[in-house]
Amino acid sequence: MLRRLPLAAVLAAAALVSLAPPAGAHVELAPGEATAGSTATLTFSFHHGKDGTATTALVVQVPEGTTIVDVPAVAGFTSAVDEVERTVTWSGGSVPDGTEAAFPMVVRLPSTPGVVLFPTLQETEAGQLAWIGEEEGEGEDANPAPRLTLVADPNATTTTEATTTTEVTTTTAGADLPRTELEAQERDDGGSSLAPWVIGSAVAALAAIGVGGYLLKRRSS
């Protein structure tokens, strides 16, 4: 069953001061690893209370970028979701100290790989246990938050840049290439198209010399 938990109730629970947790006790999260961006079922479990007393409620805050998809029913407890505070709360039941308990939720995980934390408040008949520490550890002074390692999707599609090959056309700079077969043939003939001009010029020069000589001869006679 899903319902929205009043924000005031969450703030009141967070304001409680917790004493040192039992040695070696903590809330576990399974699995410990999941694919970033995937939809997964996360299960929060414990087998202890505080000072031998029963657990009466559990509050879990999910990381930013996480979407709560569903909260399966847990016998004896009522579940509630606060989307603003990103919390899931199970309350109204009782788990005796030393009894294994499991609280599942279905979520869509953040898309960025890395380690994410799920700060958890465990309410007991003797007070609250706050599993909110960023560091892992054991002992009376340790209060590690449940954590999950997000790994990259191995089946993600990768985009390969296409290599474009550009054809380069090589030309001979300054070359005066024949544009027609006729022009090429004329060049092969040794420039025959210029021959009439050369012959004409030579005849004109000889005629001028002859005329000049005739005029000089008449003047001298």
C-alpha cells in the first residue's frame, strides 16, 4: 500500500537523537551492486533492535535521481512514500530483536555510475538508530548508511564516429593542357598552326630589303 507521508512526520523522526548502535549491527542493502539507470528491487534488512527491543518503523531516503516505482507489501507494516523528501517509510508493525526482517522497494536508479547512499532511520521501542554515516565501518561508533555501487551498462550502445575520406584531385599548376584532340595534334606536329605567320613575316622582310636597295640604286645614278 502506498500513501504520502506528511513532511512533518519525517522531520520529527529525523530530529530524534540516536544512541550508539549495537556492536556489529546495521541495516544491510541487497544487492550491493546494480546497473546505473536500471530498474531494480532493493531490499533493506536487519536482525536486531536496540537494547533488546523490537523495531517498530523503518525510514529510508533514496539518492537524488532515483524514482520510487513500487513498494511491495510487508506483513504487519504500512508503507508510505514522500516524493519531496525522497523517503519510504514502513510503520505500524513490530519486529522482535534477533528476528530477520526485510523491507523491499522497486526503484529506477540514477544514470551516473558510482556509489550512492540510502540514509536509514530504524525506530525501536528503546529509541532510534540512525544509519546515516558516509563511511563504512563496524563497532559501537560506526553508523554506516546502506550503500549501493552503480556500474555502467555493459550493453549500452556506443557511437563510433565515421571516418570521411576526401578525394583530392591533383592538377599540374600552370600547365597549358590541350582542350581538344585537334589542338593536341597540332602541338604534336611542332606548332604547324604558327607556320603561315612565320613564312609571311619572312617574305615581307625580304620584300622590304629589295625595295630599299632599288631606291638607293636609283638615287646614286
